[in-house]
Amino acid sequence: MDTFVLLTLTGFGLGALYFLIASGLALIFGLMDVLNFAHGAFLTVAAYTAWATADAVSGMGGLLLAALVGTATGVALAVAVEFVLIRRLYGRPKEQILVTVGLSLAVPAAVQTLAGADARTFPVPDALAGTVGVLGAQVPVNRFALIGVALAVLIGVRLFLDRTRYGLVVRAGVEDRAMVTALGVDVTRAFTVVFALGGALAGLAGVLGGLYFGSLSPHQGTGLLVFAFVVVVIGGLGSLTGVALAALAVGLTQQYANYYAGGYGDLAVVALLAAVVLARPVPGAPRAAERLRRLLPAPPAARTEGGRA
């Protein structure tokens, strides 16, 4: 019983990490139709900047500062990539894939050149280094930290997309960019915000990945990105809640199969992906452009012509 509890809560923690990575990927891919293979590179660079910060400032305060630095690093990288490269490639998926795949290879190689190929131990504060007893199992405290952060991110992003005017602008701009632009909305800025949010989530995931595994390496982000894509496909591009449930399913499947099936966790995840893909198509995103048109006032020129008529 204690082993099952430990595997379950560890699977929850791993699923929370997958969700933090996949949520940013799903925002960029699902809302903007940009397949961002550089998402793992954002995670890697953010993890190393966070590691340097946590190594310089010890304790819980150092970890919180590292999380802030890592998140800010993810935002800066995402905005720079969107502004310099992706903005010129909207509507050109082949070029987007080539550019982001190139970044996914070049950035970890640059990190390896600068920081070395050896894994670095991630500083964990004493408050998160121990275990807590749950139904006879000794569960690492950091698993609960990851679960709490993932729940906060899920609620926060859902509120942003569903309850704020700017979230509606983003979704509507993806569905009908010409109409939203005609309403006087700067869609380009909205797309940059989506990339920035995705980069922030990648940066935060890089920090918490170091906390979960206790170490980081130049190609860690690339490996985690594979599972993030699996989660996005299983959960669906149009549902952040679906992505969260898929991340949970992948984390639990991996943990259970590694223990009960002789270490075949990755193979079990691939089997789960195949079963979902064969069972149903990936759902699309809900329409929001028409809602935005009803909520926003007409541009001044349009109102003048209406008055003359």
C-alpha cells in the first residue's frame, strides 16, 4: 500500500511538471498554430539561470528568487524569438518548424559549450529536501510543491483566457485576424503576449524540473519536450483542463509502468498516445471572434458611415 501511495503521489508530481511544460506549448500551438520546438530550449536556458541564482543565494529565498529569474528568462527568450523570427513566419508552418527545430538544437549545444556537458546539482532548500508521511509512504515534499504550482497555473491561465478581455482578444485574433484588426485591436501585440506567457511557463517549468530531478543538464529540456508534446496531443489543443488531465495520466502511467512492468514507462506512454490518437481526432479550439465583435464598439469610421446612412 505504501509503495502504491508513493508511486501515485510521485506520478502526480511528475504530471504537474509535464503540465507546466505542456501548458505553455499548448498556448502557443493551440492558440497561434505555431509548432514551437524551441520550447525545450527556453526551459533549458531558464533552468541554468535559475541554478546560478539558487547557487549564489541559499535557502528558500534563493529558490524563490531563482524561480523569478528563470521565469523572466523564459519570457525574454520567447519575446525575442517571436519578435525576431516567428513574427515574419505566421502562416508559414514549414519555415516555423525549421527555425524552431534549429533553435532546439543550437541553444542546448551553446549551453553545453558554456556550462559543460556534466549534470549540475540543483540547490534544494532544506524546507523542500525532506519527506512527509502519507498513509505509510515517505513522499518527497517537493512533489507537493509542484502539484500546488501546477494547480495555481491552471487556474490563473484559465481565468486569463476565459474571463479577461485580453484573453478573448488573443483567441479571437487567432480565429479571424482580419476582423479583429478591423476592430482596431493590435493582434501582433496579443500574439507576443501569448509567446511571452508560454515562455514564462517554460521558464518556471525549468526551475521546478531542477527541483524535481535534483539536477539539470544541457539537453534536459529537449527530453522533457517530447513528453510535453505527448501530453498536448492526448489532452487536445483546445482545452487547458484536458492538457492537465493528460499530464496527470502520462505521469501516473509512467510511474506505474516503471515499477510494475519492469521499467517500461516510456513504452507505456507511447502506447497510451497511440490508443488516444486512434480513438479520436484532436479537438479544435472554441470560436471567440464573434463574441469579441459583439463586445467591442465599432471603430469611429464605421460609426460615422452608419450615421450618414
